[in-house]
Amino acid sequence: MDAQATRPVKPRSVAVVSMFALLTACTSNIRDLTMTALAVDRQTIQDDGLLVEIYVTSATNLEQLHRRWSDTIRAEAKFCDQPSGYAVLSGGIYVREGGEYGRFQPLWESGTPTGASSRMQGILTYTIFLNAARKESPLSKPPQIAFDLSTGSRDVCVSLAGGYLFHSITSNVVTVPAAMIRDAITKAMIPQTGQMLSRPSGR
């Protein structure tokens, strides 16, 4: 009798299940994302408008995840009461280069995040920028809705997401209250005129 004819054949369903288990196992779930502060200052005013700084912490080193998996890690920001609406709220994830008062660097250029809390407790601090206002762009795909956080009363929901090929990143959702956003923008206004700080000519 032919030996190959009697060789047991591995069921295809088992192979499919094994591959599914492999793919689902390669997920980094960040569940300790916490907002610690919110501010607006002159350094965060870019050429495209006023930015709100959201400081978040986590024990997960996002930069190491990026290096290990070549992940693209992004901050997803949506209005909590309209998660399906396309609003260009988030301006990226940054860390302070060299400590608390260092220059902002994009996450993928920064190296390991630093700061007083990270040295003492292993908790790392990241900064997520929110655009304070955007005009409506109905012709974009998908259409962008207009918003102005300085006068609005809508909470913003922030989370982390990303991945590459067989690895993905998710996180818990952090709620940024509308009142905190309005207060931060108010503190960035010039007291003498009541106007928002003008944009600098260069960075």
C-alpha cells in the first residue's frame, strides 16, 4: 500500500484556526491611558492655527512598540456625541525631548519618553495635540465638519490606535471635558485685547 495514501491529512479547519489564533495574539491593548493635564501656550501655536495640549500617561512605551513592530501609532480624537462625524481634531502624538521643558518631538523621532513621573514610577507622558478650530470642508472625502472648541460644549473622546501587518494597537478611551478645553483656550488669550494669540511667522 502506498505510504502517502495512508498518511493522515491535517484538517484545513485546524490550519485556519491556528492562523487566526496567531493573528489575534499580536495585539497590544493599552488599558491604562489617563489624562493628567490640559493646556495651551505660545509654543503650541502652529502655522495652521491654535493647538490644545492633552497630556496623557501610560506604562506602555509607545516608542518601543514602534521600533519593534514598525507600527504607525496615531491618536484618534472624536466628538463623544458624534463618533461617526469626520472632524480633523487630532494633531499627532509628541513627547518632550530631554525632559519636561524640552522641545516637542514626534513620537517616532523621539526615543524613550522622559519626565519626572517616568523616572519615579515607570509611567510615561505623551502629548496629544488637538486642533482648536477647523472650517467645514464638504468636498473632502469624507466631508469634514466644522468646529470651534473655544465656544463649543462638546466633550472630546481620545484613544490610541495603529498597527502594521499582523500587529495592531488599541487603547481605552479618555474623555476630555468641553469645559476644560474652553478654560485652556481662554488662558491663551491676550488679556489686553481679549484676542487669541496671533500665529508666529515661523516655528
